[in-house]
Amino acid sequence: MASIRWGRVAGWAVLVLVMVATLFPFYWMLRTSFSSTRSLAAGAGDLLPVDFTLGAYRRVLGLSSTAEAVAEGGSTGTVDFWLYLRNSIVVATTVTAGQVFFSSMAAYAFARLRWPGREAVFTIFVTALMVPPIFTTLPNFVLIKDLGLLNTYLGIILPHLLMTPFAVFFLRQFFLGINASVEEAARLDGAGHVRTFFRIILPMSKGPISTLAILVYITSWNDYFWPLLVGKAENVRVLTVALGIFRSQTPQGSPDWAGLMAATLFAALPMIVLFALLGRRVIDSIGYTGVK
Amino acid sequence: MTSDTVRAAPRPTAGTVPDKAPPRRRRLGDLPIAIVFVLPAAIGFAVFYVWPAIRGAYLSLTKYNVLTPPRFIGLENYRQLFGDHLFWNALKVTAEYVVLNIGTQTVISMVLAVLLHRLTRSMVVRGIVLLPYLVANVVVALVWFWMLDFQLGVVNQVIEWLGFDRVAFFGADLGIATIAMINTWRHMGYTALLIFAGLLMIPPSVYEAAAIDGASEWRTFWRVTLPLLRPVMALVMVLSVIGSFQVFDTVAVTTGGGPINATRVIYFYIYDMAFNRFNFGYAAALSSVLFVLLAGIAYLQLRLSRAGESDLKGA
């Protein structure tokens, strides 16, 4: 008995260590963002903000004048993270709504309808899961460019709007698990497939669908590579791309660390808030075992 | 997680409903309505997956700078690729990254998952470990870039305070290991929760049986948990190895492939080739090789791990 107890103590110690290692960088982001970049060198190890100031936030949200920004170790280039926030919201929301809806329709056809070629088509869809995105990304860039959609919302959104193999695969798994008797009951009541899908399958799958929506939203929000290729222009620039550009502007020799951390926190915050609101669902979803 | 869901799902069988449909209908089944349901996704798939895949394969056989039309040059890009030491270097660097990243991530996640499973059902704990996964790679990269900064980074402050020399985390020697650790930090909680989900699927009766047999926790883990977890682990491994090969964001915002070529991973090399040197044809050839390589690795992994089979039935 005693040995088990010690095991538990050691286990908890490891768990706490992991949690501290997980949370500390977030704290450090916060601490640095409220510091003054010029003072960071003097108090590099201080646990609290060095020379507490909101200057970094004023800089990245485009609220401070160039002179002010430079005086605090910022860049002369203007940045406006409110704008980038708006762009991220537009892109992630559209992609999520479209992708989840159209993928769920396809998943239904793959899981619950019987038609010749179903398995073959599904296999082809799933095979695409194995294709490294870069293989299709370069030609997709050429396509978007040829369509004249570079630096437009549409150009950023289109490739992920109608489906991803993962979304179809994910939902098919859950639709497969729904008991056939439910559908048969609907069929006996005279409901067609469209009605069954919207009235029975979708409501029954609220859990997995919102799970997928959350995952798609997070993926889209955090995507860097694709928007970097097609959406560098300021008016459609999303947060991740903006962060990369902000990081490469190195004012006066050394990065504006406080500004950079304020910007990263600003970019991460919506996801953290989303998580705080939907946390249980997100966590449950990852361990979702399907319909019993 | 997935294979077992399929297995557990009661499939509609011919026996459940007497099928009175005429022969023609039975052959076509629900085809007309199925087309309606699949169409939007199929269009997306055709335009943004199949067509670019074909086009990518073709472009790899051309010289193409995006501005002028592609010129067919046969296998010249591939021939050039085999003599390109930067390509081989990129492969080597990527392989180092994958081994370090997957190695640490798998072990840490497995330990974490088992600890979560045995110790607590707390949502707060699970939420905390998942947190890094929810923020962008770019965000994670920048935070660690700051924390590991040679001059001002807090980690180097601590190292100095402990009496050691400062460490150049993003230098030529450690750069790729540092990037691997950063991404391990981001993904360990997520991977742990995937494994945790697999652990939850193991019926408690199995553990009860092990306990009745007097098996220790350690023995139970190796003899019961791990074998039953194999299908889940296989899937997790295949997906994380493929994902790991595609490291880009972290490199792009921290080292930019440097110093010299120490962290120029394959994805970054392809990006560089296409968008800085405007050699799209060659970049397409590089992506084709990466594709073949990943397909081979995934196939091998699935074969070796017998991912499709579950041990649960026999248990």
C-alpha cells in the first residue's frame, strides 16, 4: 500500500511539473508585454514586469505616435493588430462554417447512404490525408494567383472552404456509430434522406460537429503557411502573418520584445478565451469515444 | 480511437430491413441523393486537392518561375536534386528534427496520458496541458525565441544564475534540437489527450482482471495497457510523424533556416526555392520527393504496427 502512495506522489509531482512548464511561458508573455523594452536588459530575470507600462499594447494596436514608439524601443513602422484581428476572425469563421457544413454532408453520404463506388471514393478522399500539404500548396498558389485572388479574403479562404479530408473522415466515424434503428424509425415515418440528415443526424451529432468546428477554427486561426503565401497585404493580413512580419522588423538592432510579446498575447488571447468558454467541450472532444 | 469506433458501430446489414427494392434500385442504392450530398466536397476536393496534385507533378517536370509559362524539361529537376547537397542537408536536418521531436513527444505524452488516467479526472488539469496546442505555432515560437534569447532570455538568466555558461539555443549546434523541443512543448498535451482517449476505451474489466491476478501497476502498463493501446498509438504516431516532417512555422519565425543551413528543414527549403528564388519547378520536384518519402514512411509504420487490427476483441 505504501509503495502505491509513493507512486501517486511521484506521479503528481511529474504532473505539476508539466503544468508549470506549460503555464510559465504564458506568464512570461504577459510579464514581458507589460514591461518597457528599454528596461528589459536591466531586469532580464525579474519575475514581475520591468518598468510597468501599457506602451507595448499602445504600439501594437496603433495607438501611439512614432516618436513615442521609438522612445520605448519600438519600430517606426506602424502596425495595427485590431485590423489583423478582424482579418483572422473573417477568415477563420468563414472557413469553419463552410468546411464543417459541406464536410458533414459528404460524411453522411459516406457513412449512411448506400451507393456504388462509395468505398472507392472515400478511399481516395482519405488518401489525400497522406499527401503533404506543400505538394498541393504550390500549385494552389499558382491557381489562386491565376484567378487574380492574391491578397483577397477569398484567396485565403477558398482552398479550405468546401472540405478537408480530415473533416470528412472525422465526421464519417461518428455518423457510422449512430444506431441504424434511429434512421429506420425516421424512414418508417416517411422522412427522406435530406430530412433525416438535417432533423436527425445533425442534431444527434451536435457534439462531434461542434468539436470539429472548434478544431477547424483553431487550425484556421493558427495557420501561417498558406496566408503567408497569398495574403501578405495589410488589408487581409491575418494575425500569424502579422506576427512574423512584426518580428522581422528589428528596430534599432534588437527586437522590440515587449511589443512582440504584447502582439503574441493579443493574437493568442481569442483562442484562450474561446477555450475558457468551451473548454469542457474541447477537452471532451479530443477524448470523444463516439455514440455508445 | 477511430478503428475501434468503426468496429463498435452497428453497421446496417441486409438482415435488419427486408429489402424489397427492385433490382435496379438496389444496384444504384441512394446514388442520386448521395451525389447531392457529396458534390460540394467533391468539387473542393477536385479543385484544391486532385487538380493541384496533378499540376504539381507536371510542374516538377518543368522550369517555371511563375511569371513566364512553364517550360518542359523532363526529369532534369530530379537529376539536379540528387546532386544538390542543400537538399540532402535539408533531409538530414529534417530527419534529426523528426527523431528528436517524435521521440520526446511520444514518451512525454504517454507518461502524461497514463498519469492523467491513473490520477485525476480533473478538467482543469487536462485543460492546462492542452493549452499550448490552442495557440499558433508562430506564437509559441516567438515566446520561446524570447525566453531562450542569448542575451535577455529568462532561461539563460537562470542558467547563468546556476553558474553555467549561457547557451546559444538557436545556434548551429542546438538550433534544430531547440526547435524540436519547442514543438514538443506545444504538442505534448494534445498527443497525451489522444492517448488518454485511447486509455478510456480500454474496458475497466481488463484492469479488474489484472488486479485480481495481482499484477503491479508497472506490469499492468506493459502487459495490458500498452498492447491494447497499440491501434491508437499507431494512428497517433503516423499522424504525428507526418506532421513533424512538415515543420515550417517555427523555423520561419525564429532562425529562418540559419545559422547557415543548420535549421533549413525540407519545408523551409521548398518555400525558399519557390518564393525567394522563384524556382517553382524545382520546388515542385522537391515536394514530390517529400510526398513519396512520407507515403513510404506512413506505409511502413502502418505495416509494422498492424494499425488496422485491434487487440481488444481477443482480450
